[in-house]
Amino acid sequence: MSILITGGSGLIGASLTQMIVELGERPVLFDIAPIHPILKKIESKFKYFQGSLDHLPELLNIIKTEAIATIFHLGGMLSIPSEKKPWASFQSNVIGTFNVLEAARLEKVDQVIYSSTIATYSKDIQSNVIDDFTLQRPTTMYGATKVFGELLGRVYARKFGIDFRGVRFPSVVGPGVKTAHMSIYHSWAVEEPLRGNPYEIYVDPETRIPAVYFKDAVRALWLLSRAKREKIKTMVYIIAGLTPPYSAKELAEVVRSKIPGARLTFKPDPASMELVKEIGTLRFNEERAQSEWGWKTSYSLPEMVDDFIGEFNQNRSVYL
């Protein structure tokens, strides 16, 4: 019985693949993008299929022929591409998630792990602390599609018995990310100085957007998947990331201390600030993830930047 990773060529998907291979498994990857360059050195240790989540027959065929037991559904469009192309986002994030769950139902897949986002929170929140019971009323296409995925997963869990579980991630920080999203400055403020380039951070210095390091994000998905089913009560869980959230100014200061000559400046972009102004004022309570499946963030801000630098330098030929 195998593991399928949709979005297996993305930052989290590729890292999850590496971890699963190290555990002695041979995962199956499905992505519209080519194989991530970081995976080329272990290409013989996983199976890769290039295709679109739009196509249910493709998913059905892979799940059947590869005897898939667990799906990590990480594929889909991110926030800024979803804002620019909401119709494409619907196809990828809504139809794609429906197809994954329907294929899981038809082929009797045991478990589906879903990658969601704290962008599902936006309007009409009555407290400055968000927990797993806070109202989700997003105003972005990305947030709306992710709420749909969460709710559809609950339907399939109730009606068809699929073991559906999910994580609402904050901004995921890591090297090699090419696709812009509303909080990409977390990653590019480290990576661009490593490339020797200046970088303008497009939010106000005091902006605080919750973030998690990509290695912690992968560990969260794996811990959630491996937890005993009887422990899973909440089903979809907030991950708060580094707590308390660091400001853009604090990030810049740490990067400057770790990368001599780093040229970081601030030039707040009104459109970007409009997208992030609400989420940056909120605090996230991850007690359910902690109590139900033992979650705990590993990295502090300095530790995250140190590891990012080491990861980039070790694989410089891949990321440049």
C-alpha cells in the first residue's frame, strides 16, 4: 500500500517526499509541474506522474494501479495566483479537491490529509485570538476554496467513512519558492540576500504574519497522519507557527545578523497591505493540535534563518 502526494513538486511536497523516502517508503507524486530539482538525486526512489487535478480519471487510475492507502493532498493554487485567476483557482482548488476525495471514495483510500490555510479567516471575527472554532468567512478566492475543501472533507468523512484530516498552515517559509503569495517576503527576505541581491520588503516593518518553517510544516503533516484515529476529534487544525509571530522588522534584523551585507529595505505596497492587514493583527491558538496529536513547533526565528541558510548553501545549484 502506497502514499500519494498531490502537489509533490512544491516546497512542502518535495520535502515530504524526501522524508518518506528516508523512512524507507516509495511514495507516488502527482503534480502539474515537473519534478522538483531537489528530488532529482532520489528520483529512483519514488514514482512521479505529471497531470492535472482537474482530471478525475487520471487520479482514479493512479490510485488504483499504485494501491494508494494515504493521500497527502497538497496540490492547488496559492493566494496571489488565485486572486489573479479565480476561475483557474476554482478548477484547481475546488474541482481538484472534489476529484481527490471522490477518487479516494471510489478506490477505498483509507486516509486523506489536507493542506489548508489560516487565510480562511478574515471577516466578522469577534476576538483577536483565533482557535479551531472561530468563524471562517474569507474574502479571498484562495481562502474561500480552502474552506470548501475543509467542509467537503467533513462530508466525505461522515457519509463515506474516509479518515479526513487537515492542517491550517500559516505562511510556510523555505528556499526555492518561485510562486508569489501574500506573505512570500518571509522566504525572499532570506533567499535574495543569499543570492547577493537587494530585496524590498513590501509590508510595513511592524507587520506580523504568522509563519512556520517548511520542515516543521512537513513534520506536522506526518504527525497528523500517524496519530491514532480515535485521538482525532477536531479533524482540521490550526498551526500557529513561530509564537509570538515575529515582525517583518525582526525578520530583517535577524537576516542582517546572519548574512553579512544583506541589503533589505522596506517599501510597503498598498495592495499587499490590504490583503494582510487583518491576519497580521490576530493570534492563533493551536491547543487542539497539541493535545490531540502532540504538535509543537521546533524552530525559533534565529534557528529557522540558520537552517534556511544551511539548506540553501547545501543545495545552491538547485536553488540558483
